[in-house]
Amino acid sequence: MKISVITAVYNGEKYIRETVESVLSQRGNFELEYIICDGQSTDRTLEILRDYKDSCRIISRRDGSPQEAINYGMELATGDLACWLNADDIFLPGALAAVVRTFEIHPGCRWVYGNADIIDADGRVIRRWISRYKSLIGFFYSWNVLLCENFISQPSTFWKLDLWQEVSRLDPEYKAAWDYELWLDMAKKSRPVHIRKMLSAFRRHNASISENHYRRQFDEELAIARRYCNFIHYLIHAFNRWKTVTIYRLLSRVQESKPRNTRNTRKFF
């Protein structure tokens, strides 16, 4: 089985090496195709990527958004399975092997999602309770629950490439929640399987979209859900949006006032 991984990057010198290493270090009964779409970075990103030119396909071209870069990479992909990994996130050891095993056990399955840790700029695991909450509400997949709250972690989600070809491409209209529309489109066509394992680590840092634009993210998710759901779903999703934005706002205030703690660093590979 062949897995195509797409990474879109622009001026990602701080984390790109860790991201690439987490992909290339994966081992298992699969063939890996790694496509990195660089938006003509002006920092050291391309210099770092040259160290991996023999292990992955590196394309540097001007693009208008991360969505455009990911869409372009997916058009080039030739794998049986596909996914994208952002340039500041990482796969955990054994992630791709677990994905392949799941598709082999469930041959009729067309997409899967797993669990994800949240890490900070230095790679420390943070906000464990948020990860556990998402793992819990997504433990058994439910279309109705997905309409009320996005419990699917993007870097831990994989699909058959033929399913991607049947759904709409990532929409650059959305600046923070473009993955949620993809999940709903795919869920309309096929029920996913939940892999009850941590597959990736999602990084929150001062420059990340999820850290700086979380309110916009949840506003966009509510707007996307409205196109698919009924009135009851919408009311529940609106409450969940308010709940989550309030919690994230409080967490941001706590983080700003909290002294730096260098303990409890988790080594991933």
C-alpha cells in the first residue's frame, strides 16, 4: 500500500525539519510518497529541505494560500492513501503503520481519523484534557455529533485518494477551518473508522493559525455546519462554539500570566 503525505510550507524554518523527520522516520508495510509544496519561502526553509531532496519531492512555486498548495500537492499524489501534515505538526512513531493496518482490517473503509496530542512551541505536551475530550466524543463516530462539533483532528486523518477525487477541494474562502468542510463532505459519502491511538501531535505556538485565530476558526465551523445541519444541530453547535471560544480565551490569559515551565518535555522520536 502506498501513502502520499503532503506538506504545505511557507517560511517554516523553525519546525520544518522536525516535521519532515517525523514523516521520513515512519516504518511499516507501506510505500511512502512525500510531497512538500513550498510557497517560495524567503527564510532558510528551502535550504533545510535540500537535505531531504533524495527522500521526498520538493516543489517551490508561488501559491495564494495553504489550501491551494495542499490541493496542488494532492493532484500530484499517486498513493492509495493520502493526507496532509502541516509544516509545524508531526507524526508520532508508528502512525502510518497503524493507518495501513486499519485499512487492511476494514477494506471497505474509505477514510479514518485518529487521536492527536497538542504540543507547544518546544514540543511539550499541553492541554491533555482537550485531547481526551476530542478522543471521547469521537470514540464512536456519529454524523449527528460531527454536525454539532468538530471532533476530528486534522493531522491524524487519512483517506483513500479516490475519495478525495470525489469531494470538493479545500476552499481558500476559509482561513482557519477548511478541514471541517472536507470532513463533512467525506462523511456524506462514507462512514469513517476511528483509530483509538495517538497518531500525531498538533502544535500551538504564537504564529499558528489555531492560536491567533481560534475565534475565527470556530465561527467558520459554525457557518460550514449551517449548510449541512438542521436547526437543532445548529443550536448545539452554536453553544459549543461559545463554550470553546470562552475556554480558549481563558486558557490564553492563563498562559500569558504563567511562568515558563521546562519540565515534562515529551520526546517523540
